Amino acid sequence: MPDVAAGFSELKAAESNHLAGCKACAETLKAMSATMSLLDEWKTPEPSPYFDVRLQARLREEMAKPQAGWLQWFRQPLMAAALTVIMGVGIGFTFMKGGRQTTTPVADLGPGTAVSDLSTLDKNHDLYANFELLDDLDLQLDVQATADSGETVAR
């Protein structure tokens, strides 16, 4: 239909028969033909006689301006693409890691540290829960502490 409306081709017999019976298609073709005739009448405006000269002068001015400094490399497409790839890889590694935190094994912390002591207590809970000597040791430390403070204690 656009080719017929523009005048590039003629209607075939089957198309003519369809347009004779179909008012919607006939109106569409008529509207397209009107639009094409308006476009044929339209004249493009001519640029001013000094347009090219002014454009070239403006381009020379822009090229002569000093660069914007260290942020200038952001404007270069290759550097922007490289920065995008680097950021994507970094974010990808963060999500692949799954938020897991790496912790130092207890064996590397050495004996006597709080983490090592808590781990040992956790592993040997049953042993320490039934170890009555620890209760006696706490009692002896309390007795000795009160003796050091000057109170009379009978042993």
C-alpha cells in the first residue's frame, strides 16, 4: 500500500477488487496518498551561506581548548568500556563469593587465646561438665582470695 500511495507501483486486479469492497482499506490508501502528496510539495530549508564556514571555525575552537584534566580519560570510549568491565568483574567476584567470610583457623591462633579456649571448651564440653576437680579449684581460689584480703579463714 505505501508503494501504491507514493506512486512507485500500480494496483493489481486483486488489490483493486479488494479496495472496491473494503471501505477501511480504501480510506487508508486515500489518506496515505494525501500524505505522500504533501511530502512531495515540502521544500527543505536551505542552510545559511556561511554555515559551513562557521561550523569549521567552531570545530577548530573546540579542538584548541585545553583538555579537562585527569577526568578526560572517562570520555574516551575504550577507557569507559575497560572501567565497566573491571567493575563488572569485581561485582561478579563479590556475588560468586556468596558473602562468605574467610576466618583464620583456630589452630593458627595458638593456645591461650580467647577463641582457642572457647573452641577447646566447646569440643570437650562433656569432659569438663563432669570434671569435679574444677569445682574444687574454684573453691580453693575463693578461700585463698579471702585470706589475702586479711579475713581470718580456717583451713
